[in-house]
Amino acid sequence: QVQLQESGSGLVKPSGTLSLTCGVSGGSISNDNWWSWVRQPPGKGLEWIGEIYHSGSTNDNPSLKSRVTISVDKSKNQFSLRLASVTAADTAIYYCARVQYSGWYADYWGQGILVTVSS
Amino acid sequence: DIQMAQSPSSLSTSVGDRVTITCRASQYISSYLNWYQQKPGKAPKLLIYAASNLQSGVPSRFSGSASGTDFTLTITSLQPEDFATYYCQQSYRTPRTFGQGTKLEIK
């Protein structure tokens, strides 16, 4: 059973950089899956941030205006998200998920981590 | 970006009811349409992928269908544990956009 766990700072100052890591257990990050980040502002809907393959290939959401960096560390079986120049609008629960390449659907999700942007 | 128009935004229903939620894509997405269920304080859970494929472990009262760019999630005989928010997502193109969500409430 694959499990994903988000970790990182829950409080980031405005104009700072949000950094999160998603640890994967019960399976290898080098399997034929993509790995994704999705966020949800409090009380609102889901927003797709981006995804990465173990080779390092990425896709990300242009709405985030190139502030996003997604990377993978195969030796630690984890992948990471960095979001630069954050504002209060980036306050959200951030989820990581495993994506099935065959249909690009997320079948396993982490529990989510709340990140608040505030001084 | 591909826009996903999901309706209704909320629905007041009763246990045992049949429920239909619709998503309309702004352009062709083949069958790259997924449905997720989210309960308060929990991560989304995959219900249906590729428009009509039931994810392993999901009860058979959930089903999905497609007609062109219109997609439907149907729940037959609603159970107490089904009161949640449901999201569609297109995975045909990046960014992989979600619908606005449909909240099922107890009547």
C-alpha cells in the first residue's frame, strides 16, 4: 500500500519561499508513475500545481507565473515543491499525490499540510 | 486552459436518493475525466477515472458516464457516508483543471 506524507514549514512570511517535501513509502518513486502537487485554499476548491516524473521531467501550472519548482530525490524516495514570492493568496492546504500515467489520475494522496503565509 | 463547469454547486438530498452531478468541459478532452470525493478535513479520494472506470474499492453505487464534452457522476441510493464534496478533473491537458465542486448536504 503506497503512502505519501507531506512535511515542511507550516508558516511562511510574505515574499518568502514555501518549501514542502512528500515522502513516499510502500513503493518506489522510480516506478512508472508521475507525482503531483495540488492545493486547496481554506473553504475553497482544488487547484493543480504541477507534477514530476522520476527522470526530472515536469509540468506545472502557468497561473503560478514560474514561481514553482518541483524536484525529485530518488535516493530518498521523495519529491519536493518550492513556491517563491508567496503572498496571502498562497495560504492553502497542500497535497501530494501519485499519478497514474495511463490516465493522469491521482490514485493515492497524502493527508495534506496547511501552509499559512503571514508575517 | 480547459475550463470545467460543474453543476450543481450544492445539492440538498436524502439517504436513498439517486444523485446526478454534471461536468462540462470547455473543449474536447476525450475520456480524460476523473471524479474525486472529499470529506471535511480529509484528502480527496479517487472514485472514477477515465470517465467511467470505478476505482478499486469504491462501491458500485457510484458510476460515471460521458457524452461528448459532458460528463456525469451518478450515485444510486445515497448512503450517509456519501455526504461530501465531489470534484471532477480533466487530465487531458496541463494544467489539469478541476471543477468548482458539488457539496451534497442532508435534506
